[in-house]
Amino acid sequence: MPFDSFGFQVESNPVVLALMEAKAKIKDRRRWTTDTTGKTADGAYVRATNPAAVSWCAVGAVKVVRPGVANLSVYDAAMKCLRRAARKVGGAGALPQGVNDGQGHSATMRMFDVAIEMARATAQQDEMAL
């Protein structure tokens, strides 16, 4: 991991960054939702990428922080980590949507923490293989 001018480590892996940004987006419970990828201020269900959305589920948050085809590989890798983390947090067969919708905000935050650690471990393994 690189360091900034003050000697602090700076995260540079795009998958880790996507997961960290998505978690930050829904850390405040008022910006987190269930049963849909996005909601408007008046509670209408919308796509996560809809500009009127003010709250997102776990999957919606990842879609919003890494939109577009150019970031598809980052999105796919982030979602792979999130799916693996869902199984660790929610049990065998659990999906991110199930943790988000069925186990609540705290479990969703834990799922992101696990996914971030998995993405970091994967990045470190990839660097060591070079």
C-alpha cells in the first residue's frame, strides 16, 4: 500500500476503494434502505443510479460509487467480495441482499468490513504474485 507525504498509508486498490465508498455512503441509517436498490426522499423505489435517490441498499451503494461500463470489472470484483462476505456474516447461501434486507444495518456494515478485508487480502496476494 502506498504512503502519502505524511507517511500515512493510502488505499489505492480500486476494489477496496469502491467497497469503502459504498459503506460510507450508507453508514448513516437515513441513507440506507431495504427491499430496493434506491429510494427517493418521499420513499419511492427507484434504481440506485437515479439522481433522485437519497438512500441505497448495500448492492445499490456499490452500483452508485462505481457506475458505468468502464468500472464493470471493479464492480464485479467488489460484488464478488460482498457475496463472499455475506456468507460469512449471514451463513451458508446468504446473499448481500439477504443480509441487507433481513439482518439489518449493523449486519450490513459488518458485511462491508469483511468484504473490505477480503479485497485487501486478494490485492496483497496479487501484488506478491507479481
